[in-house]
Amino acid sequence: MALRRIVLRDFVIVSELELDLETGFTVLTGETGAGKSILIDALQLVTGSRADSGVIREGANRTDVTAEFDTPAGVLGLLQEAGFDAHDTLLLRRTVDLQGKSRAWVNGSPATAQQLRALGEQLLDIHGQHAWQSLTRPEAVRSLLDAYAKVSTQALHAAWHAWRHAQAGLAQALAAQDTLQRERERLTWQIGELDKLAPQPHEWSELNASHSRLSNSQALMDAAHGAIQLLEDEDSNALSLLHNALHQLQSQSYLEPDFKEPTEVLASSIAQVEDAVHTLRAYLRRAEPDPDRLAELDNRLGLWVALARRYKRSAEDLPELLASWKNELEQLDAAADLEGLRSQERVAESAYRTQATLISKARAQAAPLLALAITQAMQGLGM
């Protein structure tokens, strides 16, 4: 992790400063009062320290401080948990206006001063005459001890969040039992209504097509019968006329080669008309008015229409509606499974406590060793 860049606008006595830092150790030198501490103050501001209008350069309307860091691995979890974009580069920005109002951003997204402080604790170590005060913070001491013991708390954090999530799910289910039960009863009743109809995908269009055919069966039969008469049964029917035309051309085709093509067309037409007549006669043999089937279709279509109106949906959407309600009911049943949720919460708690016990033991073993190492180092310094 490294600070890569810091940009100041109208901060204290600085009108504008852009400082790019290279890899390695950087030293800022100068006489007392040269402004070295201004950079430290700016870094503290952009990492969440208290803001007021006193940091604004005289004559300016606001101050603007931006700091760019390499993103350390330990910060990625904080960024993701807070909903910030996580990249290789971490950009912190903070402004303060004349009214003392402060605004902050993390990677371009609005942030709070508290979020800046949480990130700043992972990004910067500022050592001064009061640096020892950080050792009064339990989290700082734990961090030092974990670093010495080479203890990773990622699994512990994950287990903690899983436990909290399980607790929240159980609490929500307990609080919503009455609402869930009412919703479940409503869905069960509605599903029962649609299950009686048992609408199938594409059935609506098939029912309408069948109903249309049956309700117009007499007209369809009349059309088929009339076509057969025109094609074959009447004295001057189409087939007899085609046969006569074919005979006329065939009788003279030996004299005129150009008759060959129309002769073939007529022969093909006769075959096609005969096929059409055969198909129409087959249709008439099986096509009979079926009032019982028509009444059955009328009744089922009426049920579709009635349910579609009741639930304010188009009829063709009923199968999809039934499937969605069943899915909702399954989710409600899962949410209402208090015993299952309690079991999940117990498992999550056990996993967390297991991780916590392992880390506590590692810390307990490392603590006296760290204390001894610190004592020896202090003695070596003569302190």
C-alpha cells in the first residue's frame, strides 16, 4: 500500500498543489513554518478528521483535498461492504465550504466522514507526539497483536456477517408471521381457484381455434361441398373443362412443339385438382357438427375469461400467473420455516464461535511473546 498522489485546492495557505509520490521512501524537509505540516493536516482531513471552515484559504469559497492510494487487500472488504467500487486505485476526496459543511467521496461515490476514518485507519499511520494514544484503542491493539501472530481475521469476519444475516432473517420471519400467514392464505386460495381450471401453456389459443371451427362447422362443410361441386360434380365442372383442354392440345401436339409446356401444365393441374377434391371429400366424411363439444368449449372459455377478469390479467397470461403464485407460495413457506431458520442461525453462530475460539487462542499464545519482545526492544533503546 502506498500514497501515490495528493492534490490540494485552497487549503490553509496553499492555493493549489499537486504532488505525485514515487515508489520508495519520500522525505519532506524545510524550516519551521515552511508548511510541512499542512500536508499532514490535509491527509488527516481527507481521511475523516474533524472539518471546519478554518481550513479554507483566505478569499476562497471552499477547500478541496484529494488523495490517491494503492488499494491494500485489507481494504477491499471495507469497500465492498459499504457499497463502493473496488479497484487497484483508491481515490478519497473531501471538500469543506465557508459554512463548515463537509462532503466526501470514495472512488467517486458519496461517503461519510466515519467511512473515511475507517478507511484512513487502514491507509495511514501518522506518528507524532500523541501517536501513543492509538494504543488506547482496543481495535488498534488487536490489529498489532494479529499482525505479530500472523493471524487472519477474514474467516472470522465472514462467519460474523453470516451469523448476523441468519439472525436478521430469523427476526424478520418472527416479526412477519401474521403478515406471512395472511399472504399465504390468500395465495393458497387463489392457486386453488386456478388449479381447478388447470390452464396449460398455449391452451387458450388452441381452445379459440377449436371453438371457431366448431361454431362455423356448417359454413365450413357448405364451403367444402360447394367447392367439390364446382371442381367435379357439376356438368361444366373444372375437371371436365381441364380434361377437354388437355385433349385438344394433345391431339395437335405432334404438329406444334410449343403445345408441350401447356400440356404438361394442364396435366399437373388436373392431378392437383383431383388431390384437392380427394382432400375435401375426406374432410366432409369426418366433419360433423358436434354441439356437445361446442358447449364444452363454451364453458371452458367462459371459465378462462371469468378468472382473467377477476385477476385483471389477459386470459393467455393465466398459466404464467399460476406458476408465479406457486413460486411465491414456496418462498413464503421457506420464510415461514422458523425451525429451519433457527437451525441456520445456530449453525452460523457455532461457525462464528469456532473461528473466534481459534483466534482467541492464537492471540493468547502470542500476547506474552509480543510483550516480551516489546520489553526487550524498549530496554535496548534505554527507555
